Amino acid sequence: MQRDQIISAVEKPGRYTGGEAFSVIKDHGQVKLTMALAFPEVYEIAMSHQGLKVLYDQLAGRPDVAAERVFCPWTDLMDLLEQTGQAPWSLESGAALGSFDVIGFSLQYELTYANLLHMLRLAGVPLRRDRRGPEHPLVIAGGPCAVNPEPLADFLDIVAVGDGERLIHQICDLVIAAKEQSWPRQELYRRAAAIEGLYVPALYEPIYQDGRLVTVRAVDAAAPARVKRRIEPDLGAFAPPQRPVLPAVKPVHDRLGVEIARGCTRGCRFCQAGFIYRPVRERPLGQALNAALEGLACTGMEELALLSLSAGDYSAIEPLARALMDACEPLKVSLSLPSLRVDSLSQELIAQIKRVRKTGFTLAPEAGSEHMRRRINKDLTEEQILDTARLVYGLGWNLIKLYFMIGLPGESDSDVEAIGQLARQVAQQALAAGRGRGKKPLVHASIGIFVPKPHTPFQWEGQLDLAQAEQRLRLAKASLGDSRLRAKWNDARLSVLEGVLARGDRRLSRVLELVVAAGCRFDGWSEHLNFTAWLAAMEDAGLTLEEYLRPRGLDEALPWDHIDVGVGRDYLLAEREKAVTGQATADCRGGKCGACGVCDFKEIRPRLTDEKLPAPVGPAAAPEGEERFKYRYRLEKTGPARFLGHLEMMTQLARAFRRSGAPLAHSRGFHPQAQVKACSALPLGVESLVEVIEITTLRPIDPVALAERVNQTMPQGMRLADGRAARPGDNLAEPDLVGYQIDPPRPLDPARLSAFAQAPEFFYARITPKGRRDIDFKATIRKLELDENRLLLEVGRQGGRPKPAEVLEAVFGLEKNLACRARALKTLAKWGDN
């Protein structure tokens, strides 16, 4: 089966076609190294990840390295790959995953580990490192989960620990040298171990006694006893990506992200990121501002996100937000700060966020009671939380999202019940501000289950088992029983497995092999989790959940002790003691050093921006008058673009027009949308030469020149032509007659065509989530002819409009999956007698 035919049979083919704007394609024959940037999750999640964009941007400028993206196929494509024996492929060149020199995985979440192994298995790459030879790719990994790499250690050649901007280049240089000089893998391993930030599992051995880990020791003189995390001392040394690949399918976070700071020293004791990304390093103000404005001009995105573990703590957040919104408001670009602490918010900052769109407002008290917030070093008073809620509602928001955790060390039932009490008090602030008309909820409360993570003060604590977690969830949900509140919560089974893997050791490699063999995949999605298979795998491996969820002794060896993230053990123990008494630890960014051990105060130290605000350099905005100008284009949508859904296509068009500098008009109201419209929605998978697009602008333009600019950055397969000003009386309506040329995947039976022609009536039942619709084929089909093996189809509007695949299915008896593989090209669109 051809790849296009496979893609045609899946739910969202646009995930796998590539061809996105700003993707970088290099000739594999002209480079020294090929690297697959692999993400063991679906496209929409992978394309939301900022770290992947940073690495892609770093390698795009190297002429000797071809870096290409490969994401985990969703279950439908995974099944088809299994059936056809094909491997996952890259989005840039379409090369099979197993053909790359290096496969580099991003480890963001423990419950993607099975997906990682499935990707290797489908690629024909042996899972275990010791079963791979020089003909196989080097398998490496990095990301936050790399701070405890032991559950995956038997599968990985190299693990990158820490910041990757320089480290990725050193890895590339190392592997290029290994290729050119034909080093054996052991030599490559030894040289890799000498690079700060690289852990080579083959050079280390775990030692057990009586079923408990004693140590993980180096077994080669080239390997250090502890692997130091790589820290980039100056975030300003690397400009943020300004031309990221623009996703074809809407990602989870559909926005331009600019990292304004890395690291957080607030010291929340449950938060792994707050310890493994220290110290705080702020991006210089001018660089952050210019990167944001230039990135928006390059991408045409409608939303800008300022990224940090605590964006409100950025030293110049208010002047930066003000300058950005002064430039972005006329362009209808909204601003979001996804990670805001309650005590870092000000009325000025909130006012800037709401200037274009209210992009959602989330507060994270983490715990319902002040007692628990003090234990976790999130020293927020109830008064602070309610004051912030009152301010947010008063500035026009109708909904606030609250995030809580249950299962924190020292938690009691009353602490859990306090979650509902606090949520109700927040909702009361909405009523006081005049919000809350009707039946819509005022507060969305999200409840997570605490998972103790490595390199935190709580790494020694026990975790709730499944029964305990479900009991606490029931208590929390009962406390939220109010019509003004809406609650959602984590699946307790997911949290249990996350906890096992987060603090796991190498013995879990056998468990991972067994669950992959049992078909477990996308375990982080509750609807796909096979918890029974995980329990069986643990039992078969001679392990128990209880062993991994239990508290750890303070003198006990931990599987990640040989990974040095910089924060000292004594500091973590002191913080653990402070948690018991509820004693606060102050943020060190602008005050006294807390002696956590990360900084050397030469290169590695907190870096805060102290720049004054430079003059904005953003795109000039057209003044909005009352007059509007309409223009029409013919759109060609062919090749890989045929796999974009209608909404995805319209998003791509709007962003391409914005990138070109077109002065687009926008709709009025709270959520302004660019005025780019199509006369009809093309069925998914169908190509067209005759789509009609209309745009509305604020001032006159040259439509031909604009199309030339737009076409330069459109996704592969999309092209504008025949631009003209709209004429009086032009109506953007569905065509009265459309025609297709259809190349079926197998020869069609002429007898079935004759039977259709002779039938007095012919109805087709289209079943969708909205219900059933009967289409009268005899009334709507104006032409149905075979030209050798090509089918010529013309359909009107009376009786409904069938899709080409539906005609093949109903008239010619093709199975649905086979009919979807046909190549259909729309060549005719007529209105009235034209």
C-alpha cells in the first residue's frame, strides 16, 4: 500500500503529511549526519513543545546536519503500519525513522515511555541497546524525565541531562567524528561520557541487595561517578526561534511562544521543574521584545505567549507586556502568560492581557488550606487569592480556572474539603463583581494527584495508592458540589503509573517490554490505558506497585543519585524538614542566597534583566476606518494540502495573509477573527483547482502582488491565483454545480454504473455524530461517467451533495476504507448560469 493511501485511511491525515511553512528540508546525500527529532506523542502535543522548536532551530542552521521531526503515530496509523510493515517517517523528507543516524527522543512525561518503544519497534530498531549493532541508529534522549533515566537506561545509548542549546551541537560533532573515523560504539560511549551533561547508561551498573538498590556505579574509567546537568548560564546568548514550523493541524498550544526566562527559585517543594531548571536566567528585555514582534511578523500567529515557569516574576514583565500590546492590539494579536503566580499579578498586568482577547485565566493555589500551602512553600493567603479573583472578575472575566493537588505530604481530610470551600469563595467574588448571570459555572476546578518526583524535597515521600487516591478524589469532588463550580480530575490509575516510572529503576525495563508486547500505547490517555496489562507486567517482572509507591528511607540509595542536577542533597533534606513545620523559604532571585548548591557565582548565577525599554520595532498597524475592501482569489489545494481539514486550511490562509503584511479587517466583539472566508468546505482528502476565497481589508491592495507574497510562505500544495477586487453583487455562496475527476484505487465495474442509471431512485444515508442525513443521488448527480478508469462526477445542490468517496462506496460498492484512498480533484465550480 502506498503511503498516501495509508494516510487517506486515518482520522487526521494532516498529522503525517509535512509540507508545513518554515519546515527545513535538506538533501541527505549532502550532509554528514541525519537526526530524527522524535517525540513519543501525537502531532498536536509534539508541535506545542517549545524545547523541540529550540533544537530544530539550532540545527536548521547547520549545513552538515539534517534534523527532521518524527512523532508517534496515533493508534489508527500505528495499526496500519503494523499491518503493512511500514515504519514511521519524518515530516520533512519522508525518510523512514530507522534510516537516520541518530534518533533523539524528547522525554516530557513518563507515560510516553511505551510510545517511545513502539516507535523503535515499528522502525525495525531493536529495543535493547545491547541488541543493536553499528547498522542501527544511535538512540538518545533528553528532557525533564532525563533526570531519572533509569527506567529507560537499557534502551538508550546516550541521555542528555540539562539545557540543550550547545549540547545538541556537541552530540552532532561527536557522532560525525564517530562516523568519519569508524569508531566502535564503546569508543563513542567513552568519548560521550567526557562531555558535561551526557549520561551513557552502558558505562554504569545498578547494584542490588535483597531486592533493594544499593548504588548505580560507573564500570568504566571514562565515566564520572556523577553526571552533572548541563546549564546554559546566559539565556540571552541564544535568540528564541522566530520562524518555527507552523503546524498543519491545530496543536494543543496554537500560539507563538517566546521563552522570557528559564528556571524558578520560588521553591515550591513539590515542583520538580523548580529544582531541575535552576538558577533563574531572564532573557534581556530588548531581545524578548524584538523576538516576539519579529516572530509575529514572520508567522502571522494570532496569539503570543510569554513562556516561563513563573512569567509574572520576570523583572520587566509590565513594561514588556505594555509594549507588546501597544504593537499587537491594532493587529488583533492577543497576549497570554500561561504560568502566573497569584502573588505576581497586578492590575496593570491583567489589564494588558485582556486588551485583545481574554485568553483564559488560571490560578494555581495547589492546596485548599493555608496550612498545606505553607507546607509546600506556596505561601499564599486566602485573602491574596480572593483579592486576585475579585480583580480578575472585575476586569471582565466570567470564568477562572483553579488548579489543586491532593495527596500532598501531611494532608488531612479537612485539607481536601478546603478545596471546595476555597472554590466557592472564589465564585462568590464573581457574583460580587456582577458576573454569573445564567447557569454557566464561574469556576473550573482541576484536581491533580501528587506524584513525588526526583530531585525535590518530597522525593523520599510515599505516594497515594490507587484506593487511597480514589477515596481522596471522592472527597474532593463532594466538596465541589455546587452549580457555580465545575470540576475535572486526573485518572488515579495514570498517577499511580506515573509515580512508578518517575522514581523507577532499571528493573522497569522488563515491565516496559512486556506492556509494549501487550499492546499498551498512549497510556497517558485514559481511554487508551490498559491498567490490567500494566499490573500483569509488574507481576511477571517480579515487581509490585507498592515497592515503587512507598516512602524511601533517608539513607536509602535512589535510582537517580548518580545524576547531579546541582541542587544538593542536604538542601533538599532541609527543605523537607521545613515542610513539616510549615516554614517558608524565600525566593533567592533578589535576596539572600539559599545555598541550594546550583550556582558557582562565576558563570552559573541568577541573571535578571535590567534593561530599559527600547523603542518598539513591530509592524506598523493600519488605522481602522469604516470603509472595507473585498478581494477574491482562486485557491488551489493539491498534494499534501488535501489532507488539511477546512478549519485548518482557513487558519493557514489567514496566517499567510498576515505574514504577507495584508491589512486584514477583523470581526467585532470579544474574539476578533480575521475576515478570510471560503465559499464552501472541501471534503477532507479531496484536491481542488477551483476554490474561491474572499478577504476583507482595511485599505486598498494590489491583489496580484499580495498573492505573490502569500504564495512564498504557504504550506506545500496551497496556492492563490487570479486575484481581483470583488465586484458589486458578488455573493460568497456555495456553488450550484461542482465537478470532480476521480481516480479510484481499483478499476470500477461499468455494470454498477448502468444499474445506477436505470434505478428509479437511489438514496445514500450519511451517518455523522449529528445524526443521519439521506442524500438523493438521482436528484443531485448531474453527470456520472467512466472515462477509461477515471470517473467523471458532477453534482448539484438539490437532494444534498455527496462526497466523491460516498459515490464510490454507494454506487460502485467499494469498501469505505478503500473508497477513501481514491484521488479526487475538483475541477468545476459553477454558480447559476455562469
